[in-house]
Amino acid sequence: MSLEATPCPVCGLGTLCHRVKQVIVDIAEYERVMDQPGFWCNHCEEGIIGGTDLLATEAEFQAFRAFVRVSPLSDEWLPRRIRRHAAPGASR
């Protein structure tokens, strides 16, 4: 089932469109911009990422996570807060 052109479940004002959007992955003190495919709302920019879209960036995400874990600035035993959000100034 495709989510293309379905109403946005977050804002209810836009529709979902499958496209690639730049997102910032933020782990501890580090940030990395990644091109994340998914179904993104054309109004609020929230998205639904799953299946093949998630797999498309999984290797890059895991490599970044591994980098942070071995960084001298991070403590690998502390819980990590991981979030993905829109990159400032990124094309929408």
C-alpha cells in the first residue's frame, strides 16, 4: 500500500509525497546531514519512514553511530538520545 497523496496524519492540512529530504541525525555532540527518502508532508514537513526507505540510509546511520561510539568526546556507556529532524536550510 502506497502512502502517496494520502492526508498527513500529523497536521491534516497537507498530503504525503514520496521524496528525498535532507535530515540531521543528531547523536550526542555530533550531527550529520543525510538524504532520507520517505513519505513527507508538503505542508508541515513531517514524514513517515519505513521499509526500503529506512534501509536506504541504515548503513550510513550505523557507520555514523559507530564513529560517535569510538569518539574521545563521547561516553559509550551513557544512553544516547537519537533524533532525526529537518536540516536547516535544506530543500523541501
